[in-house]
Amino acid sequence: MYQEFAKVYDKFMELADYDEWHDFVSYVIEGNNPGGKTLLDLGCGTGEVLKRFLEEYECTGVDISEDMLLVTREKLNDLGKDVPLLCQDMKELSLDKKYDIVISLFDTVNHLVSIGDLEKLFERIKIHLNTKGIYIFDVVDRNFMDEMFPDGFFIDQREDMTVIWEHYFEDQLDCIETTFFVEEKEGLYKKYREKHIKKIYTHKEIQEAAEKSGLHVENIYEESSLAGERFFYVIKK
Ligand SMILES: C[S@@+](CC[C@H](N)C(=O)[O-])C[C@H]1O[C@@H](n2cnc3c(N)ncnc32)[C@H](O)[C@@H]1O
């Protein structure tokens, strides 16, 4: 997962306004745990959000994909920043530090494919949060998926890249097979393929998983201007 995709992720995300993501998350932090000093980006990907928090927080990045972390590492080196970046599965997170703020953005949590995995994640979060610490993550819901894939396909045609998404169900999970054609030289396209499996959680499932792990949902923000309708959860001990 996120191997081939790592090579084209930033290109694919060029339409995402990460400054706005940073500003929205800052607003959520301000409303729930102002004054925090340490931030962990869980599922940091290519580091676009992480790098925007470096001035304000002492940051750490974690991702399951070494290929995504490689991109982040290069970016942070170019910025002259020395930030701990670790390759770990978030549901087995094990760091020797606790954090004031933990974030998982751009539906990273939808990559966990069972309620058991979600509970494992929350258990790890509980261990890694300071007393007043908060975990902020966004998920997409069934409406989002239905609107994105009304006929099982979504085609994103750009000047120098075409992305074809094929959506189907497997064991009640959402499977998304993505094919990228990226222009390397004029008229010459390279093909990349990757499959992602996502689970769409209900609010009740998230709430119950949090409570089972000794956490609680402090707030839910519904946000539609960043990248379709998303639900941002704030979870606390
Ligand atoms: C949609 S990307 C989001 C990346 C980044 N947060 C952003 O906003 O651009 C999801 C990221 O979560 C990572 N990921 C998926 N499952 C994970 C897991 N179990 N543990 C840690 N990272 C995971 C992927 O490797 C990928 O980098």
C-alpha cells in the first residue's frame, strides 16, 4: 500500500490546499487543547501537513509506508529540519513519548478495515496522549463514497495526468483500484496501479470503539470545503 502511489501522491494531491488543512486543524486544536507543544502526525504520508506544523510544534511523523516517508524525509531535509520519522503501523504504535496533539488526516483512519483494528488504534492513542491530549482525525462516510462513485468509476482527467478509479465491494469493504497515467515526456505516459481497501465507519461505531478503549468523542466537526464532506473527530481520554 502506498508504494507506487508514493511516486505520484504529491502530483495527485496538487489540487489539495494544504494551507487550508493546516488552518482548519489549527482551529480545531485551538478549540480543544490550546497551548499544546508536541504533535504526532499518524499516517503523515508525504509530510505536507506535518511540515506546516513544524514552526508551532515539536513534531513526529509516523507512516506504514517507507516509500511515503522517503518523500517526507527528502522534503524535510531540503527544509533543513530534523524531524523523527518512523515507519510503524498505527494500530501497533509504539513510541517512547506522549503527545499533546495526535492527528490522522485525509481519511487515513478509513484504511483500518475492521472495528477491532479501530479499537487497537484507539488503545495505542490512549497510551500516547498526554493528560489533556487530543486525537484529531477525519473520515468520509457512505454518502461521500456513493457520490464519488455513482457508477463504480471516477475519472480525473488533468492536463498531464489521468486517474481512473474503479470502485467495488469485497467482503463489505470498499475496494478502490486506481490507475494513474502520468506524462513523463510530451506524449509519453507512465502507468501506475494501486489498490486500496477502505472501511466506512458509522458515527456509532467510532463512538463505541473510542469508549471501549477508554477514550471519548469530545467533538465532531462536519467540514465540506477542504475535500468533500468529511467528519473531523476530536477524541480525548
Ligand atoms: C490518504 S493518505 C494521507 C496522507 C497524509 N495524512 C495527507 O494528509 O496527505 C493515507 C496515509 O496513511 C498511511 N497509512 C495507511 N494505513 C496505515 C497504518 N495502518 N499505519 C500507519 N499509516 C498508515 C498511508 O501509508 C498513507 O500515507
